[in-house]
Amino acid sequence: MNINQQRQENRQDFQIDQNEQNINRLRKKTKELSDGFDALSQSASVSQTDIASLKTDVATAKSDIAELKSLGSATEEKIELGSYDCYKTKDRIYRDTCWLPRPIGFVAESGKMFKFRVKFDAVSSFTTTITSTAKITFDEEEIYSDTKEIPAGGTHAMDFEYITSSERAGHKLIIELRNTETPARRTNCCIPEFLTVELWGTNVQFVSRNYDFCVIPAGNNVVMTTMAYNNKTPYFSMQAADENLSLEENAFQTARLNGYRDYNVALPFVCHTFDETQNKVVFSDKPSIIAHNMQTDETNSRIVFYNNIEASNDVVAPNGITFIESFVSRPIMCTSENISSSGIFYPDFINIHESGCMFMKHHNSANFLLHDSDDTKENFDCCGVLRLDNFDISSIFYGVTTRQNGTSFLWSLNWQGYSSHPQQLELGFGTHPNAYLMENGQIFVFLRVGKNIKKLTINIDPVTKIYSISNTEIIPDCQEYWLTPNGTHFERVGNKINFYLANSSTPTKTLTMFC
């Protein structure tokens, strides 16, 4: 059986599966069908007549759905399936011969049919015709390959739809675009402005984040990064978390990275020192960023960090590398352990390697985390627990990790007695984690579940240091949630980022995203 025949059979199976799911809704539209179902439910046995009637109902349902499809493809895709989710990114991690964005993870209900669509228009900047190959790998299997001759300034347009089912809950897409040209040291490329992945099915949700906006607390300030504005590099800003905070373009800055490709995936962090006389963490008043890119002469992607960036558009050199071939890097809680005996600041990050293994970078060295777990290679997203407490002395790090199947868990690590077997607390299903240590010693964890946010309150026993979930709350109609200083917070609602002052239910500032 060739691939086209297989795709056609998958499409037919998918439509039948979805038609059956819609029968109940279609039957409710007519009293005759409702009465028929009542009779069937009360009957001790199903007669051949009832079965024939049910077949007629199914045929009617198929006819109705065919009518819906005739209204147009957009209506078809929204009506046919029970759920819909979308991932859109400006991810431009490339060198001359290769565009290779971060892996994309999502979940779908086990055993149910689901569909995804991958779409981009890659524009070549080469002055001659090139040969370009787009490839998609789904759960370690290549499912798509398309080679085209692209004229100077031409476009490689890709629009691919795939229908399947799986007993697995978590799935991974690798999307790449390669050409056969000789590397020309940052001269030309063939990359898209946007990559869009759409997903339909039962209980579908992306594990990957767009990373088009991120914010972290830094004392009384916040550090933000965004790709909302039309610039090939990300914007970042450090501001006070108060009524004067601005989300306007002129409140952000950019920087050029020395020795690296232009980057457009960045996350915020902040440098700090530790005042031993007060036993307090003291934060820098300058922003720092984590950038995803490729070095000029290397084919491997890497994540580098830049400390205390001064002015906009400065050419800055990296202060260090978190990991080569990692696709996630997030800052972890600022502690006294970040500072070496020589007084040098070493930022700490949690990193997830392309293999799915998780590391912590501490004192400029890489250390395995959770490598004794059965699912050591199933990590797909993470965050460090950040501080909104009194910033006193501490050597304990906390983090939240999300597996490929969408299950998250909290873990802790005492660096003074380092062990790769930290305590773990299962948090259930939930993606896009953000977590914070509060002044009362509790930890707040925010996880996306469908269109809502699940807020978990974690209590830590002061004697045993064992932690447990004390409360669960649902924040409706919100897809990501960030706590910030002075009682403020940010919310992602659809394609908008909203900033709220303390005790306010109305946002004071709003930033519209490209997705």
C-alpha cells in the first residue's frame, strides 16, 4: 500500500470516527431521533429493526455532515472535530543550509483519530536557484519530504495535513528545511517568517509553548521578552512592576549577538549577588536574556546567555553556553548557591536536551536531573520555581517538569547534599508551567488545562521538607499565567497578553500577539 492510499484510508477512518461522535448532537435536533434513542435505552435487547434504524440515523448524520462540509473548509475543520488548538511561532533557528526550529510536542486522547496541519512559506534570500528539501518527522518516523527548485528570491510553500490515531498520548514533530548550498557565513538563507501547526481531535493540546512572550520577577521589577513586534530579533525590557509598566514597543530594546546568527527566540533571566551581611539576594538592575541560535560555523543549535545588557542595539558577546543541542532552557530560583567562593555569578538553568534528558547547569557545570526515572527521555518542557518570597539564604532549588504526555510534576534539589534523586510530586495533567515560591513558604504552580489555568498550592512541611498539594483552583479562559512582584500578574488570553495590578480584575495594559 502506497502512502497516498494509506492517507486516504486514514482520512476515511477519521471521518467515520468523527461522524459517530457527532451522531448524538445531530439526533437531538429532531424529536423523532430523540424518541428513538429513548426507546433503545429502555429496551432490554436491541432488535434488528432498531439496528436498521440506527444505520439510517448514521447515514443521515453523514449526509448532514456532508452539507456542513459544503459550507467551506474552515467550517469543516471547526465542526468536524471536538477540539482545536494552534501553535504559531517565528522560530528562525538557522544557518545558511538549514532551518531547524525546536521540536513541537502535543497530546491527543489515546485511541482516537486526530489531525494536524503544518504550514509555512519559506522565502529564499539566495541570488541563484537553490534546491530545498522540507521534511517532517512524526514520532521518530518520516512522514513527509518535498524537494523543490527555488529561484532567486523564490518561495518554498509547504501545506501538509496528516490524519492518524495512536495509543500514545504524547507526540513529537520535527520540522526542518535544508538546502545543498555551500555555507556562506551568514550571507543567505531560506526560512519562513511563521510556522503554523494546527491540531484537531479529542482533548488535544500543545505541550510546546510559542515563547512569543515571557516574563519573570526580579525583586520589584520584571524582565520581559517578546516577539510581538516586527523585528528579526526579540525585544526585551526590564521595568518596575507597577502602574507605569508599559507594553509599547518603545519600552523594549534589542541587541545584536556577536559571532552568532541573528536570533529570534529569547527568554528572560536576571543576574544577582548575595549580600552575606543581610543574607539576602540582591538583583541586578539590568536585563539578561537566554538566546536560541546557531553559531556561524556550527550545524548544532545551542542556547547561550547574555548577562546585564546595557543599551539597545549594542553588539554583545555571550557570557556562556547552557547546552548544545538543547531546545528548552529556563532560569531557576536565585539562591546563595549561585555565587562561587570567588564571588563570580553563575546563572542556574534547567535544560532539556534533544534526547529528552534534563540537566541543571550549576556553577558552570552540567548535572543530570531525574536520570533514574523510567521516563528520563520524556521531558518536554520545564520551569524553575522563581522567588516572590523574602529572598533570604537558601541552597534549595525547585522546578516543574512536563513530560511529553502532558503530565507535570514538582521536584526539589538541595545542592549542599546534591543528589540526582530529588523528591517528586505528581501534579496531574497540565502544560505551560510557571511556578513561584511565596513569602509564606508555599509554592504556587500554574498549569494550562484546555482553555483554563489550574492553580495548585503546594505546602512544604517545615520539619520533614515533604511537600503536598493543599488546594486546587481553576482560573477560567486563560492559557498561561505569570505572577510578578507587588501583587501584579500577567495572563495570556487568546492572542493577548494582559497585565493586572494587585487586586484588579481589569487589565491596565494589553499586548496583542501575532498568533
